[in-house]
Amino acid sequence: MAIAQQSDSDPVITRRSGRLGLPPLDTYLSEAWHYRVFAYYWSKADIKSRNFETFLGRAWLVLNPFLFGVIYFVFVGIIGGGGLDSTERLAFIVGNLYVWVYFSSSISNGSGSIQGGAGGILAQSAIPRIILPFASTLTSAQLFVRSMVAYVPLHVIADRGLHIEMLWIPVLLLLTGLFALGIALLMAVLNVYFRDTSRLLPHLLRLWLYLSPAIWAYTRVDGNSTLDVLARANPAYSLMTSWTIALGGPLAAEPSITSQLLVLAEWTAVVLALGFVVFVSREDDFVVRN
């Protein structure tokens, strides 16, 4: 398929898709890289539009995961019978929830970026649409870094200490964002064709949180039962286990953070590649269906 601009001279082909609906990837990626500054400023404007540049906006950014952490701390303490006097457990839950907010907001905001405020851009420009979910991921990453500054005092009070595994945090930050971006690309396409996807997604993400070692320790599924094996097969198991070890140190000899990072990297590569192919191949439909 070719889209051409008519002029007095020969038509200029702006996009030519192959059998799978994909344009030449080198050209597409080059164009996407050209708009990286646009993505940065779009992300910056998105942060301002959510009032995160105000005092109350910044306070809510920090307090929201913290309050949920307190609720889950009480809930897990009562249900699990582990007591409610452990500041280390509170820091564990709150730290993991900050990570989950970064991960889940990247997915939910990225998946809604095509059907959201970008409608005018899609109709009036020819920018690679993948820039919009990427900008949403960049926004979530910036907000996560800001919120983690507020987590530091709790980390110190809980005496979680300094660990060599903390050196992996920049790698985890990147892998988490790319993993979420891959899922967001898939969900963005689905949301274009099925508008109720955006309404269902928060519930699915909340269920995924409960099934992942975020508010419960990854050591609880270290056995060989069917449920333990299924729990470890959860893609978010390696994600949250890696973050738990990076923030608070290993809870057991196995699994190691390097093994979990390798698993996370494999999931990220597969999901990001699949999301990219599906998203770019359906990109021509976005303007028509928007």
C-alpha cells in the first residue's frame, strides 16, 4: 500500500507497506528516532497537564502508592498472621507498589494514548504513532524516579540497608519500561478496535498485581507444587522479584537477581517485538478509526 502526496512533480511516497502491513523498518525507526525530542516535550507537557508540577500534585504522586501500601500492609498482616509491627515489611510493600505504579501506569496510559488526547495529532500529522506510547512510558518513568526519592526515608527507617544488587536498578528501570511499552503497544491496538479495553484494563492490572510477588514475598512460591510453578511462570514474577532483591537484598539464596533479570530480559524482548510488529502493522487504521 502506498500513500502519496500529489503535486506538480512526481508523487512522493511517504509510506509503503509490505505483506504484513509493515513499512521498511529502517525508515520507520529512523523517523521515530527523529521525533525523540518531540516525545520528551510531549511527556513534559503531560506531566504538567496532570498538575504534577504543583505541590498537591507532587504530594499525591507520593502519597497514593504509600497509602495503598499501608492498606496492603494491614491486610497482609491480618490475613497472613505475620503481625503489624514490621517496618521492613511496610517498606517492602510500599517500595514494590511504587514499582508497580510505574509499570501499570506505563501500560494503561500508553494503551490509551492513541484514543486519548492525541486524536488531533493523528489526523493532522504523519509522525510515527509509536512515539505516543513511548512518551507515556517516559512520563511514567520520570514520575517513578521522583516518587522513589520519597521512598528513601522509609528504606532507611526500615533498615533495609545498602546492597550490591542496587547497582542493577538502572537496568531494571529500563527493562520495566520496555516491558510495559510492549504490552502498551498491544493494548493500544486492541483499544482501537474494542473501545472497552481501556475500562477493563485497570481491573486486569489489579488482578495481575495480586498474582505477582509485590505485596507478598517471592519466597512463598519456591516449592515444586503446581501452583508454585504457575506463580513463577507469571511474567511479572521475574519483574517484581528482581525489584524486591534490588531494593532490599535477597530474601533467600535462590533465585538470584541475575537469573531473574535474564528471564525478565527474555520476556521484554518477546513482548516488545510482538507489540512493535502488531502496532506498526495496524498503524494506518488509527486515523480512520479515531
